[in-house]
Amino acid sequence: MVAPLLPYAIKGVIWFQGESNTGKPQEYQQLFSAVITDWRKQWQRPTLPFLYVQLANFMATKSQPSESNWAELRESQRKTLKLPNTAMAVAIDVGEWNDIHPLDKQTVGKRLALAARQAAYGEKKLVASGPLYQSMQVKGNKAVLQFSNVGSGLVAKGGGPLKQFAVAGADKKFVWAQARIEGNTVVVWHDQVPVPAFVRYAWADNPEGANLYNKEGLPASPFETTVAPASP
């Protein structure tokens, strides 16, 4: 289907898809990365800008931390950012519980435009993304999370405490966590988890109330951490 377009010059690609892959979310990163790599090869553009939209919030909300194929798919999308000259517009705050196709296309379009200005048009100093999880360090009973794309600072949108953070020990039994912003990091903990091993943020089909943003008004991507080494 793409082959007839190959003679045309293109500036970049915008991709908005993933819902039909939520049945097998773990394989999406490999499949999607293969598509991007192949299209770049076919167009003979190894750095062709490739922008995409992360799955929006959808379906019923859950009162407790739980597993979610939609969250798994979003994580595969986030990890696809490892490919150079890719960008992701986060849409975790624009969906509807009862409509798989979010009505708010304008917000998504504005976030894609920011991404395009940076990835395709070279505005390198532009804050074009919300916070993206980078690493975790365990200090005592607290997990300290580092982010890129913090812009001019991290904020809890609307004030109040950070929501939709969950923490677990090695048993991966997640409980809702307390979380606070400290500089450009987020510190996460729960008194019943003496040694945190995993942290999740906005890990649900529809993580209502997820409110970690940068001061530029762009939302953080949902994520799950991997096991981090403890420090004194």
C-alpha cells in the first residue's frame, strides 16, 4: 500500500495506530521499529522524521493498580523512541472512556506540531515533549526517578499531590504510592514497601487523574521502571 508513494518526496511521517495490537502488546516495539526502519530504507532516507501518537486513555477506570494491555502497548511505543529522529505525542489526557477514537484531535495535532518543529525542522531548543522516564535509583524505602524533557520544571497539573503512581517490591504486587516532585526528579514510596523494585505511572487502560506534566503544559508518558540497584 505504501509502494506507490515511494516516488514522492516526503518531509516526514505521522503515525496514529496501535489499538488493534493491544492483544499482543509486547511484540509491538519490534514490529513498529521494523516498519520505521523499512520505510526509511524504501525512501532512502535513513533519518526520515517519524512522529507517532501514543494510545489515548480508553475504557473504564480502575480503583486499584492492575495489569493492562493498553499500558503495555504504550510502553512499547515509549521504548520505540530509542530509534533516532523519532518523536511521540502523548495523548493520555485527551481520550474518552467510551470512544476508541478520541474526539480531541486539536490537542494531539498541536503536540505533533511541536514534535515536527523539533524533529523535522531543527528547532532543537524547543520543548517538544512532556517528561520521559529515564532511570530509577533506590534510596532506602524511596525510589528516585529521573526524567528527560522536563522543560522549565516538573509540575502536578492542577496542584495537589501527584496521582497514578504505584510501587511494588520484588513480588510485583503494586500499591498506590505517595509521590512528590523534588527538583527535576519524582520521589515515590509506600510505607508497606520497604525496598521498592518497580514503579508504574499511569499504568491502566484509563489512568484517570494522571497529572505529571512539565511547566510547558505537556504530559508525562506512562511508564514502568525496571529493577534498579539500591544505594545507601
